[in-house]
Amino acid sequence: MEKPVQKIPGYNERQTSVLQWLKEDGSKVVTIRELRSVYGISKETARTDLTALVEKGWIKYYHINKKTYAFVKDDRFDEQAAALQTM
């Protein structure tokens, strides 16, 4: 999973990686814990990164349990990815 990721303007390396993971595996579920583990960042930083992607329409989330959220591709993901490639 850790191959070089092409930088997307306006997104940090972690956010770009999440988008790449979801592009490669459309059924992938990303968690705050996974992002923390891969990048060695705080829970707050991971949540901020993922929340920004939710706000930009790339991903959506749902509750796994009382404290855990799962982040998955939003319905608009493929459309937005195609628009990025035409830029």
C-alpha cells in the first residue's frame, strides 16, 4: 500500500494516499486508527484529514460502533477523480 503517491494540489500527502487507496480498492474501508498507524499521527490529525475529505465530497462515513467511524468512497468519488485527471 505504501507506493509513491502523485501529489494533488490542495491535499496533503495523507489525504492523497487515502484517495489513492480508495481508487485502487473501491470497497476499502479507512479508519482513523489505520491512518494513525500508517503515518504515526495523532487521532485529531487523522480525523481532521478524513473530515476534510468528507467536506469536499470524496468520502462519507458511518459508525462502526459508539466510538469508531468507517470512511468509504462517496457516490461522487469517481466523478471527482475523473474531473481531476482532466485538469
